[in-house]
Amino acid sequence: MSMRIFLLIMIKFILPIALFIAAVYGISYFWSNSSSKGKKMIAIGLITALLAGISLTIYLIFD
């Protein structure tokens, strides 16, 4: 039973935090190693992902 609780805590809390840290590190790494055109593409991709995430969240809240 305690192993199941541990896995549930890991999936709900530890895994999202680890994924967020990895995403921030990855974006920072690619940002620092890219040209101005690459930085523009990264910015456009991040803005698109942010708008899609906000739109999906709003849709799921009101659905």
C-alpha cells in the first residue's frame, strides 16, 4: 500500500516539477546556442504553445 502512495505522490508532484525544470533548462540551452533567427523561431513556438495551452484550459473549464 505504501508503494502505491509513493508512486501516486511521485506522479502528481515530483514528475511535473522535474519536467518543468528540464523544459526550462532545455529552452535556456537552445536559446543561448542559437542565432537571432533561431531565437525568433523559439519565441514564436513558445508563444504558440502558451496560447494553445491557455485556450485548451479555458475550453476544458467551460465545457
